[in-house]
Amino acid sequence: VDADVVEENATTSTSEVSEEEDDTDDSSYSPSKDNALYFLEACNYTGLVEEANKLSGDEEVMLAKKVELKKWTDNNVYAQVEDQGQYRISTTWVVNVKQADGQRVTKARLVARGYEEQLSMRKDSPTCMTSSTRVATSLISAKDWELNSMDVYAAFLQGQDIERDVYIKPPKEANQGGYLWKLKKVVYGLSDAPRNWYVTLRSFLESNGVRVSRYDPALFYKYSEEGDLMGIMVCHVDDFLWGGDDGFKDLIIKPLMAKFKISGVGITAFKFLGLNVHQYDDGITVNQNLFIGKVQKMELSKKSKLLNVDKINDQAVSEMRSVLGQLNWASGKTRPDISFEACQASTRVNEATVKDVTSLNKAVKKLKSDDWSLMFKRLKHLDTLYLCIFTDASFNNLPRGGSQEGFIIVLADINLNCCPLDWGSKRIKRVVKSTLAAETLAAQDGVDRAYLLSTILKELIGRITSIQTILFTDSKSLYDTVGTSNMIKDQKLLVDMCALRELNERKEVEFCWIPTDEQIADSLTKAGASNKLMIDVVSKGTLKGLTSVVDLFKKKRGDC
């Protein structure tokens, strides 16, 4: 918990908390579990359950604090010592009050003001990359494993013992005047608390034969003695997504659940990090429909709509940033179709006019008008898989001579079933001189992203699977230039072009030309481009609507 955030939240009984804190909306919980009562019952806090039914308002906050203090006691977090003037760290409460399924939910967390501890220590705590989560989801679907989620209860309090002397002043609710608490655990608020929990989890998994990815330290996997993949787990603080065979469940999951207290388990249908996940016979769907339903447009008066060139005031800029943050969150997680609009709004926010607000509102309307899910189709014939990269660029279509690039990467099998792994839309890093230059840099960025995905896939299943990379471009000039050794006029571009040529010559990447009306990345680079084909691909989990791709894979099936 960031110290500044804690200070700000301490002034009010209702606060925004970190994603690690805000877990009561998980759709795997029943309504009765979405409140303090569930946690009391789950931990045998029978003495407080009856009391909880009688309380409301501020009394609920007091009960939530009692629950938190009991967590500290049950997890042996501290030892009570006499106050003899030891240097101590103060504490504060972070209280979260909200509505969930029509019920008032109150949670309290006791937080140490870690910034008062002036020590230099390692603080990094890895969380899973979005692309790694999609890779894991794709492989779990392909292996026909059951998809599961898990949430650790009071994770930081279950971490390794603290290795330094830290004294904190007990909160007044503990009624322990004249005493201090000498910490045994690295509690919330201390700067190394997230890392301590990560190290605890990683050490436990490694001691049970689980491997840690070299490329994403929050991605874990286990092989059988025969070298076959038994299971995969991705970790985001105390939230886990996993799938595996019966051996993985017996050797890893059951000991994990015995080692740590678990507050929530989801099977085939649940909410994970704000994503609604459902598993079906033919694949796994992921959406943010509940979150998207809460996104609201900015209000504009009729008068302001007529003055499109007028700059908006500071308050409106702040509101615009809030709406834009929601758009970026949706576009980065499940909605590639609004990536261009979100990127464009991001570049304009510091000098936004009424016209920019109008454009942002149109993007919100677009986001809310379409209701669909990403589909991670169950891949078959896993002996050969294909990373298909679709890249596109628009030359000089941005202010100050800028150009836009976009890409989509899907993992496909020989029958054109596919899973979306990554996408993006951004301003090209430098001003370029031609369409060829813009397309080249877009292709280079797409290849770089695909290389990481390919490396992670090979790490997980490379022993038995061939992974081929194919780049699809609608730029004839790029396609022709990559296939030759002719010099190009743009000397600055030559380095990037030579890199693509080398990949082509070494057959590490196969370059294919497709017509513009089949380029699914087209809508990531320009306004007004149709995104219907892209949505069809990522929501249906198939490339069969792209004639050029179908023809290419027919030839490949003939080669198999």
C-alpha cells in the first residue's frame, strides 16, 4: 500500500483501495460471502458472527476492525512488548465501504506507515503480464483442463517472518496502552511487504517442483517426469489463475491450499482481476461487461457543444483523465476495438478542447454499444502452432507529422482456431518519411512482441510443439522490400529493414501479403476504419473469415 495513498485514505471512512484489496466483487462468491460475515465464518470467528447481524453504519466499521485485529492475532503477526522508548512506526486504518449485490460491505485493513522506516531494501514484487495470462488461458483451453481461480486470505500476514526489528504503535482499538507490538511478519504498509509475500509463495512452489518462467517471474509451471506439461499458474499478488491435470492438483494445488488460508475459489466461471471468465466445451470467454456498464460519458452543455475549439477547464481535464483511464483499462484487457480511440484521446488530454471531449464520448458510446467477449478457442493438433501477427500503419495521420501503428497477435492451430494473445495501437516512436517507413516500424514492433510470446510458449510446451511465426501485412511495398536485398533511400530505415530481412531469410518469420479489407489491424491505426472483421476473429476464435489466411493454411495442411 503506497504511503501517500494510505495518508489520503486515512482521512475518510470510505476509500479507494488497491486491486489486491478490492476483491469482494468476485462473481465466484455467493451473496452471503460478499461481506464480513463470510470471512468471520470462514475463519471460525463465531464470537463475532452474531454481533455482525446487529450492526450498521459506523458500528460496521468497528466490527471490520475487530475482524482485522483477529487476523493479526490468528496469524501470529506480532509479540506484545513493553514500551521502553523503542523507535516505533505508527499505523492507520484503510476502510473500504461499498455495495455488493445489494448488500453493504465493510472491510478494514490495519496498515503500518512504512515510509517512517527509513531503510534501503529490495521492494520489487512481480505480477503476471497480461500476455502471460492470455498464454496460460490459451494452453489451459487447448489442454482441455479445468480453469480455476484462487484468492489467498490476508496474504501478506501469511508471508515469511520478518528479519529485522520493527516496532509499531498499536491502534487505539486494541486497547493496549503502554505497550508496543514487535512485528513477526512483514505487514501491510511496509515497503517490502509485497515482495515478502511473493518470495514466500515462490519458495513454496519451487520446493514442490514448480518452475518459474525466466521471462515472467509470476508465471509458474510444472513438468512430469516424462517432460510433459502438468499445469500452469499465473500470480497477481494474492490472486491465482491456474489449470492442470490431476497430478498437478494433487502435488501442487492441494498442498498450496493446506499451506495458506484461501478465501475464494472459482471454477470455470468466476471473476479474475476484474475480468469475467467463463469456460465452455469449445473454449474460454473473457469480458469486462460489468465494468464497461459502469463507464459514463462526460457531461457537456448544449452551449459548450457549439464551441468545439474552446479548451476545457482543469476540472474537466481531471474528469477526462478518469474516463480515459477506464477506456485504456478496457482496451488493454478485452477491447482492442477501441484501442485507437483511447490512444488518440491520451495524446490530446493535456490540451483538450470540447471537440476532444465529444470524441471521447463517442468512444465511450462505442465501448458500451457492443457486447462481446474474447474467445480463447480450444486449439487442436498441438504438434504445430502458429503465431499470426497482423500489423498496419497510417503515415502522417497525427498532429506534428506523427504516424500511427497497430498490431494484433493470435495463436492459431492448423484448422484456424485461434486465441488472442496481444494487441496495441500507438504513435510511432519517431517521425518517418514514408508509408514504407511507418509499415516497417510497425512490423518490427509486432515481431518483437511476438518473439517474447514465442519464447514463453516454447518454454512451456516447446519440447513437443513447433511454433511458427507469420506476419501479415497489407503493404505491398513492405512485402516486396523485405524479400529483396535492394538498397532503400531512407538510410535511417535501413537498420530496421535489415532486421526484418534477416528474419525472413532465416525463416524465423514468414511474411505474407493480404488485401486491406482482410487486415484486421486496420482499425487500430485510423479513425472510421471498420473493425467488424477484427471483432469476428477475436470474439469467435477463428481466422476462417480471412480468405488469404485460409488459402495459406490450405497449402500448409498439404505440406503436413
